[in-house]
Amino acid sequence: MQRELTARLAELAELETISLRHFDCIVLSRDAVLKLFMPRSKRLMLGTPKDRMIFGEVLTVFADAVKPMKPPSKRFDYTNLVFSAPLANFPGLEMYEVNGAFVDAEGFFQNLKALASFLPESADSWRQTFSDDFFDKPPLERMSAGIGYLRKSVDFRKLTPDFADFSISIEET
């Protein structure tokens, strides 16, 4: 189901995919650092089975650490994950599929690419942005540092779609 969702979203966003050992990702940027999005979905409460929330993780891996698996597999494996963060850490970065149609997919992918663009492009820029010992830190510390950096760098108010604004009023009758 995850691989099918990734393929549908990549086609919708006109982006390429990469098939890794355990999951597929959408390629947001292909430089010295691959910036990837691993989508997942879950059913919306009180919705039909087709009504789903799309979320996932942003992943970064050095391009030279991604190697093809042994034939006949067409998948890839990576040896060192640089950074990974669930989108739940960034308000306004979720998308919905209602009745089989994606709601505001274009805006979602624009915001996702904008978020990924703030991540460094090379090993040296990762060290400059965070610290010289960044790659020696455990993954959880790298994730915390990266999320903190992105929260300071990206204006998430602009990432929230217009349809998400609503108000609730209580009236006595």
C-alpha cells in the first residue's frame, strides 16, 4: 500500500521515485544529498475507507551512500541516514484524500519542497549549519537539531492552507 501511494503521489506531483529496501520515496532533490519524502496514510476518523490523511517523513541521505541491491532486485539500499523527521513536527504539512481525490496536492508539494530546500546540500554545509561533530551524534539528536533548525527557518503560517482556517462559535438556544 505504501509503494502504491508513493507512485500515485509522485505521478500527481510529476516527481521521480526511488525504491529503497523497505519502502519507496519521492525524490524532492537529487544533489550530493538526496532529499526524500516517504509518504504514509491513515484513515480519517468518521470518514469512508477512501478518506485518508497523507503524512510521512522527510529523509536525507548522501547520494554516494545509496547503492543498488543485488540483482534481480531493482531496489536500492543506503548505509547512513543523515536526517529524518516526521511531518507531524511541521504544522500545515499534511494532505487529505477524500473520495479518492487529493485535496490541495499542489500546495502540499510546494510546501514540502520549500521545507526541504532549507536543508543543507552537502556534508560541509551540514557541519557548518549544525556542528563539526553533527555526524557523530546519535540519530535522535540529529533529528532534534534539524527539526529545531527548520522550525526557526520556515514560516509555517504560510504553509497552512486557506481552507484550514475555521472558527467555532457556541450559541445558546
